[in-house]
Amino acid sequence: MAIMTDSRGNIFLEFINIEYDKVTTITLDASLTHALIVAKFQGKYLFMHNKWRKNWELPGGIIEAGENAQQCAIRELFEETNQNIDTVEFKGLMKFRLQPSFHGPERTEYGALFVGELYQLDDFVENDEASSIILWDGISEIGDIAEIDRKLIEFV
């Protein structure tokens, strides 16, 4: 049974608790394509406002050639929010059934979920993808939040 379906029809199918060293040896029925990170600062969650989707979401993105999922999460956090993080903890794999988008046709794919604590909050630098960042307490109304990302903070 699926965990949830968002308003766009994307389905969060499953969360797999697995050790990070097993990620490269496990047989999956689809590709591990991306990594997301739940970055915390002073008890709040760091979200970025996506310019294209016009909503708040967790930092993350596509795993590039030559990098692993952990490197991707750290890189994407910096590229999208200008935040540096030294240590992240792998929480598990997320399985999704995604609707067509600029990333491709309807597809099933996996993502890696990480969590980490920021020791300082650096000034945000607007970029091609993010217009701003916010520290969210998980409760307050901040506007449109990616529904699956809202759910993902429950897994950290």
C-alpha cells in the first residue's frame, strides 16, 4: 500500500530502512536517481522555495555521474541554499511512482534520504532553482509545501 499520493498524482510508494553501505549492492526494480536532505537548524527544517514549481521543498536533486547519493545530497544543499554541512546521516530509500515532468515520462524511481544538522546558517544566495529559504517548525503555515516533502520529515 502506498504511503501517500500528492495532488499532482506522484505516489510515495515505500520507505526502505537499509544501511547505507548496502545501497550499492541491493537489487532494486528501478534506478536510484536522486537524493534529498532534511537539514535542521535550531530545531527547524530548512526548506527552499522552488522557482519552477512555486512551492517550498527539501533541497535535493539528481545524482550526477561520478558521485554517490551522499555527495549529491551535500552538493544539492549547497547549490540550492548556500548551506555547508559536514556530516549527514542516511535514513533510507524512498520509492516513488512519478508523473511526467521535465525529468522524463511517468516512471518509478528511488531516492536516498539524508538528515543533517547545520551548525550555522549562511546567507542565502538566489540561484536558478531557489528564490529563498525558510526554517520551518513543521507546523506553521508558510504557504504551498511539496506534499511528499512534508511527509518525508516524519522519516528523520
